[in-house]
Amino acid sequence: MKVATSIVLGIQATPALAAEATAQAMHKAGISIANSVLLLLTSEFASDPQPAIRAAAKAANCMQVIGCSATGIFTEEDWVLDTPAVAVMVFGDDVTLQLPKLNHTQQPLFTLTAPNAINSTWLNNGHARFGGVSGDATGQGPFSVWQNAKGDVAGYVEAFFAGVKVATKASHGLHIATKPKKIQQVNGYDVTLIDNKAPLAALKKAWKKHCKSDEPVPLHLVMATYANKAGAINTGEYNQTTLISYDESNGSITLAQPLQAGQFLSWAFRDKAIAEADLTIVAQQLLQNLDVTPDFGLLFSCLGRGPFYDGIDGDLKVLTQQFPNMPLLGFYGNGEISSIRGTNQLLPYSAVLSLFAAQHVDT
């Protein structure tokens, strides 16, 4: 399969970087005309990405250029943050990115969106999705997505990969610290009663056991995992949301989205070692699903993962060790999109991995 990547760093965000990255990827793939191009630009390009998009399209001799801007981008060879850079994946042979209306085999849809374009109307319109949310580190800067070599006014783009098999799954990388307990009382975004107790006490106890100290609970490291059945949490098929605050006076906890009485909840902690171990398991599961060595991969990782742990991208390390020399492209975004139990979800602090292999047609 003729698929290849390239990443080029520069001092300024210029179209020349896009042309160079695309030309390098084309050379590695051994093609002079690309069927499709995935083009990722760092946020330095976001205010005016069109010149770089045009440069990539010209270098690839192809108008099917799709992508977005992000704070950080990467390939199997390198990752970059806070520096103008371009990452490209080019496709030849029978692999193409095509419009959803041609998706007769119901492949999952590759989806990129700006934060302000996310809504339930298109997110769950009958198609399983995988992808990520573009943006900068704060989630408040300029955002941009593009398709057909031009910016998209809808704020999101979608396509499917024709000519390949795909296996995709989210990796949460969480340490589930408490057993699933039934939520008994909520008040809007506040969870006020779980298992006949105020929830804060159980969270504090779990955190103390986890970190072996009396330091305050760090909200940015805590996730609420929830599902309609306890067993779903135990098997990893759960939803998750972040904590906003807690009230010492009554023991309630405020979450980023409202839950319902009758659902089950477990407290979980973000953990680097567990995140890497979980991604390793997910990669092996996807490999089994494909039943063949993947030809390329895409990874959409949260800004709170990867090199933000300790300056080394553990997710990227896992995948390059699991799949040496496999073309890989991705970015650090403001959310990840994956289908879980038949519902497309916008995930926090997760990584969504998709592996692809040539679809051989029997003759």
C-alpha cells in the first residue's frame, strides 16, 4: 500500500512548509499524484491556513485535502508543540477519502471538528465516528478545519476511507479507584448522594489510598466514569466526565455534565503508566480485529496526555514499538470522538486509535 507521512518544522508558518512536507511524503510513498491528503497544521497557521492548504494540494497534484489545525501534531517519526509545523499523510493505490454519501459499506466516518461546531444533530446521525477536536491549548483560540482543499464553513468535516479495513477504539487510560455505586440523588450538575452517602468522602478516601498521602484531591486528575449498569464500568464500556468542583459543607460534587439517579458511578484517576498499558491493550485488540498487519494508523490524543505527562509522548512510544515503521498521523486536541456502545461520544483525556489495512477483493 502506498501510504506515507512527513513532518516539517519551521521558524514561521509559511506555505513552503506544507509544500515541503507533502513533497517528502509523496517521495516516500513513491507516487507523483495522491488520491487524498491528510494535512495537519499547528495553531500558528490557524488564522489563515488557506495558502498552506493550496501549497499541499499543488505538491500532491490533488484537491482532496482534508485536515485541521491543532496545538501539537505528530507522525511516527516526531511530535511538535509550540513551533510552526506541518504533518502530512498521503495516499496512493486504491486508498481514497470519500464523501459520506458514498459510504455504502457503513465504514466509520473520519471526523474533525472545531469546538464551536459540535452538536448532537450531526454527531449521532446514524454513522459511527472517530476523530478529534481541533484547537489550541486553551480551547479559545482560532480554529479551522478543511476539506476539498478549502476551509469548511460548517466547522466540521467528515469522510470515510475507501479501499481499506478499519478497526478503531478509544483508550481511556484510567485507574478505576472505586467500585460502581448507584447514584441516588442529583441536583442539576451536582451529585449529592451515592450509596446512601455524600460522594466527596468516598472520593477523598480513594485518592488518599491511591497517592498514599493527605494532599488535596487534584480535580484535573479525577474523572467520573458512569454507565447505566455496574457491569459496563467493570468491562470498560463507560462514559466519562470531568469534575468541576466539590462542596466541603455538604459533600456534593459538581460534574461537567449532569448525570441521572439510577446510573452507576465510579471515581477514576488519570495515570501515565496505566494510560500506556491501556493503549497497548487497545492496539492489540485492534490488531486482532483486523486479523492482518496494519498499513497505517491515525491517533487523536488529548492535550492532557502524550508529552504533557512528562515531556515524552508515551502514547506515540507505545505505537511505534507495537508497529515499527507503520505510517502514523495525529494531533493533540480539545476532545476525542469515538463510538462507544453504538453512541458517538466526545471524550476528555482519551486517545482514539484507528488502524487500517488493505481491503483485498476476492476475484
